[in-house]
Amino acid sequence: MKVTDQVAQFAKPIVEENGCKLWDVEYVREGSERFLRIYIDKEGGVDITDCENVHRAIDPVLDEKDPIAESYHFEVCSAGLERALKRPADFEQFMGSPILIKLYRPRNGLKEIPGILRGYEDGCITMEAGKETVTFQKSEVALCRLRVEF
């Protein structure tokens, strides 16, 4: 089982006990450092106190379960306004919202395409981009995230 899956499994109930929802877990290397990040969300938004409370609650469990052999930095963060959409439930929750799709290869000269999320099925994302409706295959999409419009 991947580290992120292990951590998500024991972190989810702890996050929920603290009045939040587990959005995502990532374990990444940035330069020579490794980071374990837990992203949380809640109705009305997450504040620094939520992040601190969840961090304090999960930290001793991480020490006990010790899912990562090497040293790393542990962070608890808000999922953010421009969060990545990954799971079918994410797409369902934000149907009709502004999104930005980043592609592996340009389509019509563009690698980043803004639009409105209109559909999601079997990994394919349909969006309204300007006056046209476009569908992207899962294999084309590097990232899909919410987009904040001002």
C-alpha cells in the first residue's frame, strides 16, 4: 500500500473528529527535502486553527505508525480555492464551476485551457470553453483544478 493511502486511512477519522474533511494526502520531494502534506477542507473554509488542531492530533499517530522511513516535513494545509480535482466525487461536487485544465501536449496551441466544468465520466472531462463544449481524455490531462474568477 502506498504511503499516501496508509496515511489517508488513519488520518481521515482524526480529521473528521476535528470537524473537517480529508481532501488529499501527498508525499513529495522538493529539492533535497521530503514533505508529507495533508489537505483538509470544511464548509465555510479552513483556518489556521483547524490546520494546527489536525496537525497536533495526527502528529503522534504518525510517530506511532511510522509509515515513512526517511526524514520528512509534515504539514497540514487548506485544500485551497484553486484545489486540484482528482476523484469522481470532486468533479461531481464542483459541476458548473470554473476550472483550468493543464494538458500534457498542446491542443490548438494551448496547454492550459480555462472553462466551466460540464461533465465527468470514466476519467474524461467535459468543459465549456468559450462558445464550444470540449471533452478531454484522461490520458491528455496533466491536471484539472478549480479556477477563481475575480
